[in-house]
Amino acid sequence: MPFTDFILNLAALLLWLSWRSRHFDPLARTVPATLVGTLRPAAPRRLKGGHLLVALVLLLLLRGLLYNQIGSPADWTPKMDLGLVVLAFRSDQPGSVFLFSLLSFLRVLIIFYFWLLILALLNRDRAEAEPVAKMLRLHLGPVARWAWPLQLVFPVLVLAVFWVALHPLLVRLEVLNKARSIVPLFEQGTLIGLSLFFTLKYPLPIFLFLYLIASYIYLGRNPVWDFVASTSRSLLAPLSRFPLQLARLDLAPVAGVLLLFLLLQWFPNFVLGKLAERNLTLWPQ
């Protein structure tokens, strides 16, 4: 079931991105007052923006109905890992399982846009006309033009506020116990927001691995490979002062992957393990 949930989240994400991308199509926004305004796509549009949103909503609703029908017979409890806490939803309660369906998608959507934000931050110096960097900025909207400290604080603050607002509903559906005050709630939301940075252990090593391959195998000129190279060079900039060149072999990408693993995977698990040995927790109560 977790794998099925992941696949359906990807399908929902593609529907969302298809709907968002329609707003970036210059031919969809032109008016006949200009020569360009008379141009229309050669292929007829089969789906309108409203259709994509309806399909997204139906997918989330039908998924919740599916989980409600098969969750109890399959002895499956929908769970959502938020880093320091795991939320368990009751599959025998329609309200609980439909909320899980929505929040599961929102979690994937938030992580995806956070990754886009970090990639845009790593490529701040790239020209506006470069296609991949331009697409990132279009998806991020005005946030892409903010100063980098605000870009890093913004998702953490949004998640903290969202967690506080969501808490009464989670309590009502018996997912969480009621908090004593808003202070620990805001602290919990802040920790959930900070846990976004640890999800970077998935995309960033992929960029470095692709950069390592492209360094020794000519794959042609392509905007995507240029973007991979620019992102990787920004990631490896702090390592430029170290002697990581062995003859014609550049060990910087390998060192970068190892460093990312230590910072984003091993170190957090090490700290949490030591706290668990002493019956301590970072999660505010």
C-alpha cells in the first residue's frame, strides 16, 4: 500500500504541474490585438485547466474511498512520516482516511516545491533566458525573486503556521492528542519545516552523480545537462579549496555525495539514536 500511495501521489503531482504549466504557455495568454495573438497551437487542446483540477480532486477522493474500503480488511493503517513524528490515521473512519489522502499529496507537493526552491537558489546567477532556470522561476512565482534568507525561512514558517491550524482537526479525528498550548505546537511545526532540508538527501546526490558521468562522457549540448553542471558546481563550491583532483580524476562529486550522506542521513540518525538511548526526544510535548 505505501508503494501504491506513492505512485498515486506522483500521478496527482503530474496533474497539478500540468495545470500550473498551462499558465506559462504564451499562446494560451495572447490576444488577437497583436500578430502573436492570432497564433494558436496546431494540436487541439483536449483538457482544459478546470478539467485537470477536477481530475486531481477526483483522484484524491477516490483514493480515500479505496483506502477506506480495503484498509481494515487488509489490516493496513495509513501512516505519514514527518521526520520526528509519524501520524497514524484510522482507515475505518472516512474523515480520517480522506484527510490522509489530502495530506499525503500535500506533503509530496511541498517537498517538490522545496526542492525547486533549493535548485533555484543554487542557480541564482544563471541567466533568465536559460530554459530550465526560467521554468523553475515560473513555477516558484515571486518567491524566486526574494533574498535567499527569506527563501530558506519561508517554507519553515509556512509549515509551522499550517501545523498549528491543522492541529484541531487532527485532534478531532484522534490522530493526535490535544496540545497544552500553542507554543509547543509552533515548535513542532518549526521542526517539521526544518525536516524539509533532510529530504535533500534524495535529489542532490543524483545531480552530483549525473555531473560525474557527464564529466567523462560527452552527452552533447543540452540545457538540462548545463543545468545539472551549474547546480553541481554550486554544490561543490565549498569543496573547491581542498585537493580532490587525482591526476585526471575529479573526486569532488564523490566527496560531495559522501558529505551529503553524512550531514543529511547519518548525523540526524546518530543524534536521534543517542537521544533514544537516554529516553529523550526532540519533539516538544
